[in-house]
Amino acid sequence: MDLVRDTAILAQRQFRLTVGSRVGLVIGLLQPVLFLVLFGPLMNNVLTGADLHGGTAWQLYVPGMLVMLGLFSAGFAGFAIFADLHSGFQERLRVTRVSREALLFGRIAHDVVVQTLQATLILVISGLFWLRVSIGGLLIGMLFVVLITVACASLSYTLALRLKMEYAYAPFISGVTLPIMLLSGILLPMDLAPRWLQVVSYANPFRHIVDGMRFAFRSDFGAPRLYAGLGVALALAVLSLVLGARSFRKEHA
């Protein structure tokens, strides 16, 4: 019960900080909307006539954008750690009885709620652009969003906690997320890539996650790649939580 209570308290703190940062809140909401409104129609024209395996251009583009949202927004969540380090908040926590795992889980709970709201906004607006998805596809898609957020946010916080320096963290996280994005087929399906690039992309877990979410949006619930994507996302989330919890326990021992 202490873990649940401490997680809720720390999540509330993160929500207060988010609401207090109105500029960041507005930008966080506008960015995915701009990608959808300004880039979505372009992708629709580019993909017209391509082999979409029975789906539509929007059923291909929107899942990729949801993955990109989690990869970048949750992936850069670790910057919040530096503010707490500079203010002394992290140091003061050493002398409290707060659950060490809650220090991570509270932040992740906040990130999951924020990412879910952003994803919901994207899906609502996408419906105005003729995106058609079944209820089952939407639910599985939101499950993907949650798992991606947990994995990316946990790894981001773990990395920030270990590096403790913004100038080291920023280029590292940027250098990692860019090739992950390019090799996952977020913007264009990897089926359109040369054979050698397709082979390389299979080593990227987000390639399988993107493919799985796209099958969900096409309501192809019998596709093995859908369940392969879910399995990869779940394994990545669990592994990231384990690594993150261990890092927070060690840092606040």
C-alpha cells in the first residue's frame, strides 16, 4: 500500500508541474496536431496507390505517428530529472521513507496519462480526416501507446539519473532516437525500403511495434505480426521498468 500511496503522491506532483508550465502544455498538445494536420494529407497523397495490405493511408500513418509521439515525448521525459537534481529535490528524498520504486512509477504514471490524452486527441482529429478504426483496433492501439510510454519514459529517466548532465544526455538521446525512428517505418512502411535496409530494420524493436499497431488499426486481429508487436512492446516495458527501478533504488539508497 505504501508503494501505491507514494506513487499517487509523486504523480500528483508531476501533474501540478505540468499544469503550471502552460507553455510546455500547449506545445505538447499542438505538436502532434501539427504533424497530423500539416503532414498527414501529404502522406495520404504519397501513399495513394501503394500496396497498403488492405488498409488505408491514414491507418498506416496514424499508428506510426502515435509511436513517434511516445518515442520522442516519453523518450525525452528524463529532462525533468535534471530540474529535480539542480533544485535539491532528489537529494532531499534520500532522507525520506518514500518508496524508491515510487519515485519512478509516479513519474511514469504521469507520462502515461499525458500520452494517452495526446493520443486520444490525435485519434479524434484523425477521424475528421477519414480515419476509420474499429473499437477493438482502438483499444489495442491505446495499449500499444501505454506500453511504449512506459518503456521509453523508464529508459529516459534511468539514463538521465545515471548521466546527471544535460549536455551529455541531450546528444545521446537524440542520437539514439533518430535511427530508431528511421528504421522503424514510422513515416513510411519499411516494405518500401531496399532489401538490405529491411533486414537491418528487423533488429529494431520499434519496427515490430509499428507493424503490430498498423495491423490493429486494420482490424486484422489474426495477424501474427500484431501479437509479435504486442509481445515486443510488453517485453520492452517490463525490462525498462526493472532497470529503472533498480537504478532508482541504487541512487536513493
